[in-house]
Amino acid sequence: MRQIVLDTETTGLEPEQGHRIIEIGCVEMINRRLTGRTYHQYINPGREIDAGAIEVHGITNEFLADKPGFESVAAEFMEFIRGAELIIHNAPFDLGFINNELKLSANEYQRIESHCGVIDTLVMARQMHPGRRNNLDALCGRYFVDNTQRDLHGALLDAEILADVYLAMTSGQTDLALGGQGEMANKTAPGFEERLELSPERPSLPVIPASAEEQTAHEAMLALIETKSGGNCVWKSGHAAES
């Protein structure tokens, strides 16, 4: 399974208002493993960048002056992503801009959805964490993904971070090789627990009994729970039944 984690930076918020893509970053994964292959390109949009957008990503008009236009890189970009499943945070935003660029460059590719599948991690996050903040920074904190280098938005850096977030979000998906035949079964969280079989040659684990002091403290805690619960300490009754 080939997946491409994708992000873009733009001159503004709406392609309908003439805004364009200025950076594309892609990270490749195969069978849920990062391959190290990336696609990264700065693009001259042929127009000025909104001041508010520069505050977000730090990319200036002067920096992009000598960069190629989208039509010059479209074939290379599409070749990199063709046939893959795209993983995008807030996919309608990026897809809207990419489809607009494909339309403006008058090439044969048409809409990107004709060449790739799409997973929107923002939709996934809202389903998994309803009522909570689900932007990329919030998800990094929730899934313990390091984003300390993210002072400004950047397409390739954000794609790399999103790849880690996606893998953490979908960690319940486990590939199982059956009978050495390479057959894969995807199990999707929540509700799936992988059962691990221990080797019969594995040495037995040592059994360390509680000390007399620990046993006394344990009995004292059970007695306290018994008193506070009005005689309903299930651990004490179970302990008595076992003894």
C-alpha cells in the first residue's frame, strides 16, 4: 500500500479569489513505513502573497521570484503521487488549490481525485475526538509527536509531522502475515487488540511474592475499603474465598 502525506502553502485562502500554490511537500509511505522518498517544490505563483499568509509560512515574494511556475513542475509532481492514497489534513483546502492549478495549467491530468485516493485526517480526528481541537499542533500534543521545529508552517515539514500523527492515530491498524504467505489483514482502531503469542522457548518469568510488610499494608487497605463501602469490598471477599 503506497501512501503520500501531502501539504501545500498558498498565497491566500481562496483559489476562487485568484490565490495560488507556492509550496508543495510530500512524504512517501509504503505499508505504513516511511521510505525516505519525498517531493518538495517551491512555486512562483505569478502574483503577490497576502501579508497574512506570509505571517503563517514566512515565504516571501522575493524568495519565489526565480522559482518555476506550477505548469513546469506539474508532470513531475503528478508522477510522484499517481496511484497513491493521499493523506491530507483538511483535504478540501489542498485539493481545491491543486485542482485549480491543474485547471490553469491546461494539462491532461484534470482533477487529482481521478489519479489518487484521499484520506482526510481532519475528518478522522473529528470522529475520534469530537468537541476537541483537532488542528495539527493539537494532534501533535495528543499523540506525543515532536513539533518543536514548527515555528512557521512549511509544506514538507508539516507533511513529515502529519505522517507521524497519522501513524499514531491509526496505530490500531496492524498488518498480519499469515502462514508466511504475505497476506495482509488490516484491523482498524478502535476495538482491535493484537494478540501476541509468546515463544514456548521463552524462560518463565520469576514470581516475586509480597513481603510481610507489603502484605500487612495490603490487608490494612482492604479493611479500610471494607469499612468505607459498608462491607462491599469485592477484593476482600474474593481474597477470603480464595483462601
